[in-house]
Amino acid sequence: MSDVRAARKRQQLNNLVAMATELARPGDTVVDFCSGGGHVGIVLAHTLPDCQVILIENKEESLVRGKVRSAELGLTNIGFIQANLDYFTGPFHIGVALHACGVATDMVVEQCIQAGATFVVSPCCYGFVQNTLKFTFPRSKRFLETLSYKVNSAWAWWTWTAPGQQRLMGTLSG
């Protein structure tokens, strides 16, 4: 990975963690959906020792890396679940996802809304947004009137604080 790309990834990670940390309260449960090796979740567990952090990832190898890294740091407020994100049904207060691939970003947002949870999400940054069996795009009536369903994706930072109070935090072209 180039130094430029590594710096950009670090900035994305830092920004997502900063937003989630600002929103978190002692006793909250934070779920890192599509957690991979735990880059986000481990930092959140370290930064938020009074919160429980759950990493959900479907790839065993990634979760094993995350478990090893969190054990080396002595983190006790972190848990790991190997499953597809839509199988998670537990209660939580904050959902996060960094680069959840394809339709997974929409699935994370849907999980958070159904749980009444705040969320901070940075979608996957490659390819096109395409219709699937689960979702059709654009999902907004407003954008449906002006955009085709196959739209080149762009990065966006969203937070959700309560119904009707979404805030776009910033965008970067993909």
C-alpha cells in the first residue's frame, strides 16, 4: 500500500472513530459491522473502556487476527461474532461500518434503524451501486426522480442521531 493510500485510510479510521466516540455514552454497546480484522472496533474498545464493543465479521481469518490483536492489548470490553451482519439480532446503541462492501452498507444502515441505534457509516468506495434482491436504488424518492439506479459510488460520512435528524458529515469522491 502506498504512503498516500495508507495516510488516507488512517484519516478515514480516525474520523469514523472520532464521530463514534463523540456519540458514545458509558454503558453503550457499539457494534462494528463487517469489522474485518478490527481496525475500527479495537480502537473503539480501547478509546471507550466503559462501553462494550462487538465485532461482527463473516470471515474467520479476519476475526482471528482481531482477537489476537485485542488480546495483545489486554482489552476486556470486546466481543467477536462470526456471522453475516444480518444474523445479528442483539440490542445495541451505536453501529459503525467502514467500507462495508456493496449492499452491506445499506444492510448496516437498515439494521441500525430497526434497532433505533445511532450510526456512523462510510460506505465502500468502489464500483457502482446496483440493484439487488434486497434493495433497489436509489432508495430515496427524491433521488429516484433525478438519478438512474446505476450511480457511481461516492464516499459519504453519515451520522444518525434520531429519526429525521441525519447529518451528512462530508463526502469524498470515490
